[in-house]
Amino acid sequence: MKLLFDQNLSHHLVSRLADVCPGSAHVRQLGLERADDETVWAYAAANGFTIVSKDSDFHQRSLLFGAPPKLIWLYVGNSPTKAIERLVRDRQQEIRTFIEHPESAFLVLS
């Protein structure tokens, strides 16, 4: 699972989830922490990432444009990094199935 974590999530998720999400990155690591949503979207699409974000703007973009890239929208409010890590770990099979499904564009996790 090659995930791209948005700026509204901790960059520590990349290392914390490396065993289940190899090849993942955070926008900060890629120099995209100040990039607009369109730029992050284009980067993810061009590089085979699934975006993970709490930003409702990405959800709207996904509804308008579909995939690629795919989007995992975390509808979790102000949750600590440990809770986000646990959510991804607990739902990793669901996430994997979503990413592999050719017609799926977004997944909401709460």
C-alpha cells in the first residue's frame, strides 16, 4: 500500500506504518507541504500513490474527478497520531481491497 499522507497528518505515520505500507510518503518528505491540493493530487496520480487526508477538499475533488489517484478520507476529527496509526492497521485489509479495486475512487474511514 503506497500511501501519501497529507499535511494535516503527522509525518511520523510513514515510519510507524512502514511494515504495512511500504513505499509510503508524507507531503513534507516530498517538498509538497505548502503545495495546493491540485499539485498534491497530480503528484499522487503521476506516482501511484493513494492520498490519505482529513481534508474535505480532497473528498470533494475525488467526487468530481474520480481516480486516479484514489483517496482515503479520514473522518476522525482531531485524533492523535497513535489513533490514526491504529485505524490504518486495524483496517489494512479493507484498505488493500479498496486500492486493488479498479473502480473505487474513495474510501471513508471513521
